[in-house]
Amino acid sequence: MLNVLRSGGHMMPEFDIHLQCTVCEGSGKIENLRHGVDAHGPWVDITDQECHECDEGFRYVGREYYDSVTDLKADYPESMVLRI
């Protein structure tokens, strides 16, 4: 683990940062739409599938060091964070 020191010799907390997925709008699922025409006329089939761009609605941004969650939220206001 990399130690990041602030001035004064204190270690800065490390955070994992996740943002809501813009592809599925945080639902973790996207609609799969199929349509066509057969002997009975036009048809539409809508099914949900897992979003391939995220993990349960959130996309991992990375791990960064901040003095506080408040400072982190200033840079990533819509994030979900986990202090390491």
C-alpha cells in the first residue's frame, strides 16, 4: 500500500470512488428491444439484461487520496465512496 503524507506528517485517507453508470442510469440493467413483422403482424419483445458497462449500477473510477469525504465530494459530487 502506498502511503501518502500531508504536510505535518499525517497520512491521508484513501478512498475507492464509484460513479453512477450513465448507460443504465444506475439501475444495473438495460432494455433490449427486438421487433419485427411475422404472419400475425408486427411484434415487439422488450427484455432486461445486465448492463455491461458497470457493476450493479456503479462504475469504478479509481482509488484516490483526500483529506476528507467533503473534499472528495467537491471533486465527485455524485459519487459513492468507500474509505479504505
